[in-house]
Amino acid sequence: MKLIFRTIDTDKDKDTIINFRKDSFVVSFGTDAGLGDEHAYLQRMEERVRKFPDGQVIIEKDQEPIGQMELQIREYEGTEIGYVNLFYLIPEYRSKGLGKELVRYAENFFRQFNVSEYHLRVSPDNQRAISLYTNSGMVKIREENEKYPVWRMSKSLY
């Protein structure tokens, strides 16, 4: 299955990325209540697209958007790391092995910035995602709780 990863155009893709983000919250936390302001999200996305255009991508199959990734470089405990804000596939493309392609894309993106590891946070209830991440070599490093309890997972790239 040939997937295309293209940089998000916040004007053109606005409805798509908002809907994908809402669904990802529902899948992770059972509600989109903690989502926050859509306008603020779009502004953050515009800023991230400027800084990391290859990290803010719509995933397409046959010119249809089927997913989204948000990747960036940020500081964690004094070290620059890769960070996955969002891995997302629409329901009909989940559990079909495509997650591995998203992980491969993300790891190649992070290697361009020479970071030694990357992190993401996942709901402890999202067993399908945890299984993908664990099978990809990620390990749970701690539990965190901002709006919802999450696991912070990490993988060394070297």
C-alpha cells in the first residue's frame, strides 16, 4: 500500500486536522472534552509547519487523507529529543500494519536532527497504540498526568 506523506496546509487541511485530532482524543480518552481551543491549535500547527514542515504531515492513500502525524524537536530534562505529538490513522486503516510505516517515517525525521531518542505519550487505555509502540522498541519511562493520565514512552535511536 503506497502512502504519501505531505506537509499540512493549515488553510486547506483545517477541517481534516481538527476532525483527526478530535477522533484521536476520543480514541485515547473516551471524550474530546480536553481538546482545547481549535483556533489556538491551528495557530500552533502553523508555527510547527514553519519550523518542522516534514514533521507536520497528512498521510494520504489514493489522494485521500487517511492519517496525520505531528513531529517536532523539543527539550526534555535538558536534552533535545524528538517528540511525537500525534500519530493518527482513520479507523478503517488501523491494525493493518501501517503504524510501522508511520514509526519508520518518524524515526527517519528525528535522525535528520541527530537526536538520540524520541518520546511520545499515550493513554494507558489505548492498547492498540501501546502494542505498536512496544513492538517498535519503545519503553514506558513513567506515568504523567496533565488533563488525563498518560504513559510517556521513549526509544533510543542509536
